[in-house]
Amino acid sequence: MPKIRNIIALLLVAGALWHFYGDTFNDSGVKGVANEIRSDVSGVISDPKVAAAIETFNEKMQIWLDKLSQKIQGSEQPGQPDPEKPDLTAPTDQSFSIHNVELGDSRSEIEEETGPPERSTLNQYGVNWTAYHDNYRNFFMVAYNENDTVIGLYTNQDLVASKQEITIDSSKESVRSSLGEPVDGIRKGLVRYKIQNNGEYDTFLMDNSYVTVFYDKHEGNSVTAVQIISEELEQQKKKFFAEGNDELREGFEYQLFDLTNAARVNHGLSVLSWDETVKTTARDHSEDMAVNDYFSHTNPEGQSPFDRLDEDGISYRMAGENLASGQPSSIYAHEGLMNSLGHRENILQEGYKSLAVGVAFNEESRPFYTENFITK
């Protein structure tokens, strides 16, 4: 069976390559195709048509052969069902709830419903984002105070309910019509920080909390995520950028990884695994940008993302890189990347299998984010 499988897979791959690049083979041989695959288009190492063809044929062949084998053996098993979405109800005390959780709720009540969290990492407010999900379905994050009371919430999935009937996929126009004009800045002590969002999100001060509604420019400016931060917690953060340290760096890295996977699940894609071997490459590039004050896929030595992977001895079939800088958290970085077409294509690239994120801070604690996607 392995020999037959390999032969069929090779035939299918050869057919796919010839279908898309028959002329290229004739004109310049295999080397020409390899050079085209090597080119960096929107941060993706391989031509999307070739990568998609290879990956799709391989995956479909693997699935077909596995199913055939199961049927022959009479052992075909049903797949695991997706977890049920909670029955969302309108909030009772606040204007918004996420996964039926409101500010002021207790951790014990939440975990009685959800079970234990999947991850808890430091955020820019000096408390942890505690992430709950079932393989990134029904994904949401909660911030607790020292009494295990909810003081912050976030989701980028269909878990939002509100008294104004605003949900994920509501339009920007309906949000503003229901909630009024968003705030244009937040005062911290004697300094007022102006919100500059390029229309990608609105922040509203309501119920003694800051509710930030993120929009998806590629889905008709519909609501794609909601963050709720208590006014008290927001005021605990004295500056626009939180002070950078090792714990916050790790928090930002894992939060951006989780947000990426939650977004992929929204679009029917597979979950990426964390690649520890690639984290050093991502961190090193963020550190280089932070220390040397630049922002580019190409470093001052002229190295591309793929050169850096090669230098670190990392082999791959596909690879891509996303960069962000200046956003005060991984939430804002992720939502900004999703609104940038090239970065969005990397996040939603079907062929990727794993991801590592590296973060570094410059002297002003401005964060630099590097995402390295890879298929080995």
C-alpha cells in the first residue's frame, strides 16, 4: 500500500505542476520552477497555485486512502463533533456580554460552564488574558482581578450578545447608530492619548468600561471582534505602551498565536501547531528591528525571511512572514494584520501547518511582532 500511495501521489503532483507550469518546464526546466517557487510574493515563499495544488492533492489523496483502508477493514469511525456554541442571551447588567460572561462575573461561575482554561499569559494591563476554547472553537479571553472577578473580555468569534442586538457580523453603521459617536481619545493622568484607528475599530465608553468594536474591511466593515476593558483597569495602564519585559513578550507571542488560530477556525481552516524551533528566528528579527530602528522583511544585511530560516538551519516546503509594529497589544496587532490583504492571506493560507511568533520591545517599549508561518 505505501508504494502504491507514493506512486499515485507523485503522479498527481506531477500532473498539477504540468497543468500550471508546463510551459515553464519546457522553457527553463525544473530549475526555473524552483526559482519561481523561491520568489517572495506577499511574504509567501511558494507560488500559491503550485503550493495549493500540491497540498490539496496530497491531503485529498491521504484522506481518500485512509477512508478506503477503513472501509476495507470495516473499521470506519465517525468524526468528533464540533463543540456546541453556547445559547447566547442578552446581558443583564452590562450592555455587552461575551460567551454569556459580563464584567463583574466570577471565575468560578465561568469555569463551572467552560472547564479550566487552555492558557493564561500576561497582557498589557499587568493582568493575565485567560483563554478558554475547545481546539480554538468557542474562543474567548477573560481578564480577572485579584478577587477572580471579570475586568476584561475579548473574542473574535460569534460569542457576542448585547442589549442593542449588536453581534459578530453586525455592520459598522448599525454599531454607530446604536452606540453613538465613539471616543476619540483616552486620558491617562495629564496625557490624553488620541485614538488613531484608520476606521478599523471604534471605542465606546459605556457602563464604566471601554468597549472596542473591531471591523473587518474585507467583509463589508462588519464586526469581527469585541474587547471590553473596565475603566478602572484601563486607568491602571499609565502609558500607551506597557513596559516591555520577558513575561509580557511571551504573553504577546502566545496571544498572537491563539488569535491567529481562532481566526483560522472562523474560516474553516486547520489549527496551526506552535513551532518552537522557529521562535528564535522570529524573535531575532523582532529584536533586530527594535534595536536598529527599522521595519522591514529585509534586514540591514539584505537577508529575506527565507535567508534567515536557512541560516538557522530550518528546512521547509512553504514559509511566510507577517510583521507588525506599534500596536499596544497582540489583539490590535492581529486585527490590523487581518485588515491588510497580504498579511490576511498568510494568516488564512490553507497550506501552512505551524507558526511561531517572536516579539521584542525598543527603548520606548514599542513592540515589534514577527509571525513566521511554515510547512516542513
